[in-house]
Amino acid sequence: VGVFYRAPEPGAAPFVDTGDLVSPGQQVGIVEAMKLMIPVEADRGGRVVDVLCPDSTAVEFGAPLFALAET
């Protein structure tokens, strides 16, 4: 469906990384689809325990991008 980016621009720090706490609705990445940059938001809160999708990787709709642990 698109390409997943972990940071707002090349060379910038990622939106979130392993160990970070995220809140529901917090932006955690971007998916570029058909030249549109679509924000990716956390659907729930928790601590990022793993990044499942590397930066600049093609992704499908519904693909898991991060593993979260409840806090």
C-alpha cells in the first residue's frame, strides 16, 4: 500500500524508538502512498518494546509496525 518512514524527514530522529512511551493518537510514523504523506498514529498507549518494520520499507494495510507493552 505504501512506504513506512520512522522519521519526519531523512536524517531526523525517529518519531518513537524502543523504550519510548506512546499515547493513543500520538504520531509514530508516516506512510507515503501515491505521493501523499499519511501520519501513522498509535491506536493505544504503551511502551515500544520492538520496531517491527524498518525505515523506508514497503507495508500493506494493517501490517504491524511496532510491538507495545501495556504500562
